[in-house]
Amino acid sequence: MLFHSANFEATKKEARKLLHALRMGDAGALERYHSLDPLAGTVEPGLSDIQYVIARRYGCESWRQLKDQIESRYLSLTVKTARES
């Protein structure tokens, strides 16, 4: 489920930050990653793996679908705001 305030740039930063923390051996990040993807193996994930589990957390099938939903929501909010002005 996306929040109204979802921003794709912030979501990209979230993915990079989680990946960096995993690579630094942050136990909390590892726990968070496994909570997002309980089937995650012990192999170090790449950025695309992180993006996938974040997309799934938001109910999307892929990172691309998540991006499209966020951008669509932003566009519709922008149009709605412009109409109200």
C-alpha cells in the first residue's frame, strides 16, 4: 500500500541506504531485509534484490510497477491541486 506522500526519489534512497547498511554488516538492516523477504538466502543481495523486496512491501510485483504507481499518484495529486487553485 502506497502512502499519499510516497516519493520515488525517497524510495530509491531507501533502497540504497538498506543495501549500504547490509554491506556494512548492520544486523538491524539484515533483520529488516529478511522481514521484507523471509525467503532471502544468505547470499549478499544486490540493489535489484533490495528494490524487489521494497516493491513487494508496497504491494507491487516489480520495482518498475512501484515507480509507475508512485509517479501516477504524484501526477494525479498535482493535477488535483492545480484544479483546486
